[in-house]
Amino acid sequence: MSPLIVALAELVALTQVRDSYPNASPDGRQLIFHSNRSGRQAIWVSAADGANPRILFDNPALGSDPGTPVWSPDGLRIAFAMRPAGATDENESEIYVMSADGRDVQRRTHAAGDDSHPHWSADGKRIFFNSARATPDQRADWTTQWIDIYSMAMDGSDIRRHTDCRAVCTYPVPSPNGEFVAHRRTLPTAGLNWSQQPIQRNSEVFVTALDGSSSVNVSNSSAYDGWPNWSPDGRWLLFSSNRGQQPNVGQVHAIRPDGSGIKRLTDGLSKVQPSLSHDGKRLYFYENVETDKFEIGHIASMEISLGE
């Protein structure tokens, strides 16, 4: 074995900074994301081009690992998930809402287990999230729990259940017209995990009608498909997939909400967690390098045109 190959085989990361889950403000001027660049995970805000980053929220007295922040449609509030202070369940996470300046933090869910991945309805009146509150055994491994899609009024009242997956259903994003919710769902069928190893579980992207009339598998592959997000006009769904057959590498794809017209939008380094600017012209994502020993990554963006 050559010295160069030995050196590559022994490569380890000396720092492991991760900036992820980008979300652009409605006016296009700011970007929020979560990052561990301060030494622990916090919510950060920057200019839309990444300039002048600063911590927006980090308060261990309230909780730890605040993340997956999303702007309300009016730009006045931010919803996020966080492990509450004093939690004893390793899976516990709750949904919080704060003002756009990082103040007036209010807890909105109070249930055992995992409540996470909040996303606002287009009118700003409801927050969609996934929750393990209906799982038969909260002590079971997270991958075997019953995690379903719920929504609630902005103040935490009027909680509604939208799926009965009896599996892991996460990352719910309501459609712009308010009729559907896109989400990830694991199926008990043969698939590939993120490192391209065969497993008896398959991660897919579904579009579920909120009136209960249908739930359609739109990604429909043996690859790991997840992180769905709608285009502002509702004509496209964006998601990340490792169907390129590279271990720990995903790329952003666009697909029609009925599962037709799929096209790949990115290449190169792994790109996941896609989101669009509110005019639909700029794509944001988490670009990263990941192995079984480390993960590092940053927020990146590119101009995009999805077409009709």
C-alpha cells in the first residue's frame, strides 16, 4: 500500500463543525440555521448570503440542542425543536416558538417522546410537526416507535393527528394550498440505509391529503429518500436521496407531487435538507462530508429554475 493510500485511510476530522437546516426569511434578507460552531448546538442567523452570522438563541436554562428553525410566513416568529431542560428521556424533544429577535420563547408541546421538525402552514395559523405521542412503548428504539404527523394552532391548542403510520413518519411540510402534507415515511420493506447498506426498512417521501382521502409514495425507490419541501407554487417537491449509490452522499431532486417528472438538481458533495427562497429562485441546502467516524458541513446555495 502506498503512503498516500495509508494517509487517506487514516484521515480523521480534527474539527467537526456542522451548520445545517437552512431556512430563508420571507423577505429574503436573512437565513436561520442551527450550528455547533460555538461548541454546542444553537440557532444562528445571518444575512441571506451567509455574512455576519451570530447566535440568535442558546439558553441551557430552557433546553439543549435547539434546532431545525423555520420562519413563520409573516417573518415575525420562528418555530424550532429543543430538548427541554431536565428531560430524562433521551428521545424527548418539544416544539417551541420565539419572536424573530430570539426573545419571548414559548413552549408549545408537552408530550413524552419526540416532538420535532416543525413547519408552518402557508397562512401561519398552524404548525405541523411529527410526534411519538401515540407510540405503544416510549422505551422502544426510536426506529421502531410509532411516529406520526400532527398539527396544532400557533398557541399549541387544537392538536390534530393527520397520519396513522404505525411506523416512523417525520419531517412534515404542508403544501402551499393547505390540502396536503409531504413527509418522510419508513416502510417495512427492503431498502438501503444512508451508508448504502441493505436493511429491512425503506425511507420514502409521501404526499398525504389532509382530508384523509389519499397517501401516495412519490419517491418510490429502494434508496434513502427524505427531507421534502414544496416549491412556493406547489408544483414541485424537493427532496434529498442517496439513489446515486454513493455511501453517505445525497443529492437534491425535484419531483411532481404525483410522483412524475423527477429530475436531479445537484451533484458533487452530499447535499441534503433542501429549502427554497420564497420567490423560488434560490435553493439552500446542507452540503457535507460524512463517514462512519465524523461529519462536517456548511450551508450553501445556488440559483435554480424549476420550470413549469
